[in-house]
Amino acid sequence: MKCPNCGSESVRVDVNRGTYICTNCGFVIDDYVIDQGPEWRAYTEEDRLERERTGSPITAKVHDYGLTTKIGYSKVNNRAKIEKLRAIQNKLRVSPKDRKLVTYLSVLNNEAAKLNLPEYVKETASLLIRKIIEEGKAKRIDMYTLIAAVLYYSCQVNKIPKSLQEIKANYGISSSELWKALERVQKVAKSSLEFRPNIRPTEYIPKIVEKLSLPPFVSTKASELVDLMHRYGLTSGKGYTALAAASVYLMSTLMDVKKTQKDIANALNITEVTIRNRYKEIISNFEIEVKL
């Protein structure tokens, strides 16, 4: 569009006033322009999908992404016929090759609900489980162990602080089984989907402080300490839960609101030795002297 007054192509749309304005000379080219878009606003992709009237949102949590026909109940009295049609439609909806995927997605959604995980974590986990089944990585491994590993990895990707101890306690699986499943999940996530963990050790601290009923200033100082360690690469290869717990223990001691290592270990379902080792590493790296 060119300005009829000065010939400039520098034309801006004022959405609030519904006008086309030349930014070169200020001439109003057109006004009362009709907005052809929807009457609602959406600030996120999830919000947009929910508000659109073209059907239910597309979701990876269902084997067909929610792209299906649903037979509803009409006002006619022939309810038995509609029930038959619904049953036939449900059978046709799932092809034989999708039955395994349907089972895994159903269990995944149930387990994610038990852990009170948000919808975006479920979406990430659903995409992961789809790719794992597609590449044949779900063979010769317990379904619940694999789903536990997928949910844990999805939490890491979406910055949700869930520890391995929580996952193991919920599913009653050993560390070796979970690590084997996680190895498969990581290979698929990094090679096929480029999902990488984004969580930082500081994400675990507020939850630990809340569990131990410590004052907020302990959380602030422990976060500063762990963030400093993370920036200097001192957290590499360390378990984030134990590292966060050790920093909370150190700061609570220095600020005279001390919790014992046993209290912290019991609250987080980890061993005292793990906390003690991380604690010693912190005070040696920063040359902190603690006098009790």
C-alpha cells in the first residue's frame, strides 16, 4: 500500500482505531477498517485452541489427536440405534496397529493425573511415548516403568521439580530399572524430538523449604548459592535434589534455623550420606567455615 499524499510505502495499521496511517507524512489513508479476525483474544497457543469454535483442541494425549467424529444423542426416541452406532464408531476409531498406543496413552494420562501434573507436561509425555512406540523402543520393558521414566523426563523438560525418589516411591521400581528406561527415553527425546531437560537445581529449593517449614529467607539464600554453583559448572553430574537439600541445610545452619540432616533426608526420602557428601563439596568449593 502506498500513501496517496506523499507516495511513501511506510504505512502502519493502527489496530485500536481501525486506521491505515502513513508514518512519513501522517496522512490517514483509510479509517473505520473492519477487523476480520475473531472477537476474542488469546495470548497463548493453548488459549487459542480452547477458544476456537472449529472443534475440540488438537491434543497428543489421544491416539488420533482428537480428530474424530462423535455421535451425540439427538431428540429422537430411538436411543438403542444411536447406542449401536456409537459402539460401531468407537470400534472403527481404533485400528489394530493403534491399540498398543491407545493402551499406553490411557495409562499415561491416568498416572499423570495421580501426580497432579499440568496439561503441557502430559502433552510432552504423549509425544514422547508416541515416538518411543513408533521406533520400537517399548519392547521388552515394563509399561509402567517406561511411563514413569517418560513422565519424569517430561517434568525435566518443562521445569517441574519432580525427584527420582518420588517417582520410584509411587511406582515401586528399582533405580536400575528406572535408569534403563530413562536411557531409552533420552535417546528418543534428543535424537527425534530434540527435547532436552531445562530444569535448574534452584527449582527444587522452594519445595524443600516448604516441606521443612523453613522461613522464606533460607530459600532465597540457598537459591543464590546453588545458582552460583550452576553458573560455574559445579553442579555437573550431581543430583539436583541432593544438591538443593544440602544448600538448604547449609543456609538453615548459618541462619540459625537449623534442621538436621536426618530431618531433611526423611522429608525428601533420600539418605543422610547423600546430603552430607553434597554439603562437604559446597563448603570446600566456597571455602565456607561452619562453627556449631
